[in-house]
Amino acid sequence: MVEVELEDLAGIEEVADFLKVTKLKALGFRDEYSDFPRPLRVLQDGALYDLREIKAWGIMHQLC
């Protein structure tokens, strides 16, 4: 199990803000890129991501 600090947990809104895109665009990344980070957990209100993984992915795709 991966240990994640609370400040590194992010919903899709936070992912979008971090990548400086709209929420719709961030949601589209999940379908568009097969290497988009998998959520740590999916809750009724949406998926939780590790912001460190999102950052690494964004750098790799030149989005950060």
C-alpha cells in the first residue's frame, strides 16, 4: 500500500487546477491517455488521485 499525505490527495477539481485546465479537460485526459494515473480510490463523489503522480504525469506530457 502506498502512503499518501493528505495534502497530496486530489479530486478531479484539484487535478484540473493543478494542470491549469478545465475540469472537463482533466476528465478527458483519463480517456485520452492510457498512462493517466489511476485513482487511489473511487468514492461516490468521485475519484481520489495522488497529486505527486499527477505532477509526474503532467511533466512527462509537458503540461506543467
